[in-house]
Amino acid sequence: MMIVHPISDDNPLVLASSSTRRKELLEQLGIPFESVESGIEETLFRRLSPGTIACRIAVQKAESVRFHYPQRWILGADTIVVLRRRVFGKPRDARECREMLFSLGGRNHRVITGFCIISPCGIRVHREAVYTKVKVKKISEGEIEAYIKTGEPFGKAGGYAIQAIGSFMIEHIKGSYTNVVGLPVYEVINAMIACGALKGFPLAQE
């Protein structure tokens, strides 16, 4: 029977993502980890519910690195933005970014992050989607153009970053702030403790 060890400096978590935001959150938490690019094409499965879409992509990311990192805890995550029934991923160009921001302006939307944890035994031990409601102010064309020129919207679901310059357009949120950043910290930590990836939290200092 395989002995499963919790995450530690000698047994770091594998984050199946190159997202700067997710890496920064894990660093702030003091969780030892190694970031690996999953290489997964983030296909938005239109016929599925938004939560299922986010979870499916998160699972694909985690599964894509599983065989390269046996006997390690693996975390996959994916964030999408949903306006009514429309799902936004990352804008491909300035035109698409402009259209996303114009659509979000003056409206409420949902940010959904799906995450998946795979155990060192290669078993998918947790899968969850976390929802946050976000209200964006009415944005002028000038503001949209100026924001696009900063380059920040690219690589961000919905075309904005709540933790940086994009915060100027956020009126209020209901739910997890870190979920909008890219990783719902409260839910991830609880899940890691429940499945044995962490003995407890905060981690004991050596």
C-alpha cells in the first residue's frame, strides 16, 4: 500500500498552471509548490453549464501533468467569466477584449473558478466550482481603449484583472475575492485539508 505524504518542502504541490496570479496566491499562503505549464487548449464546451466547463478544464490541466509527476499532489484550476448565459475566456485580441469589456460594463456577471486535486496515488480526490458575483461600472470607450493599451487585459478571463489596474472598474463583489483573482483560497485550503494534502493550516515553520 502506497504511503501518501502531505505537501511539504520535500514534497511540493504541483500547480498545473503558469498563471502568475495563482502562483502569487500560493506563495502568499506559504505552500511549497512547483508550477508546470499544462499545455491544455482551454476549449469552452458550450453545451455544458459554466461550472462544469470550468471544472472540466481544471481536470484536464491536472490530468495532463499527472504522469510526469507521479506520487505528487497536483492542483489544476481554470477561471471563466459568465454574463447571463455567455461564457468569456481570455480575449484573443484587442477587438475581442474591447467587445468583452463593453458587454460587462454596467452589469453584474459571475466569475467561476473550477479546481481539481489529484492525489499522489493518481486519484482525483476533489473537484469543485466556486462562484463570485461581480458588478462592473459603466465604462466609457476612452477608458476601455486606455485599459487595453496597458496590455493587462490579455491572458485574463473576461479581459480584466481585479487585483491590478482593472480594479478601477469594479463597483462591488459578492463572494470570494481570491476566486476572481484566479484561485478560491478558502475553498482550496479546506479541500486540501479534507483530502490529506495538508495536515493543517497555516503550515508549521521549520
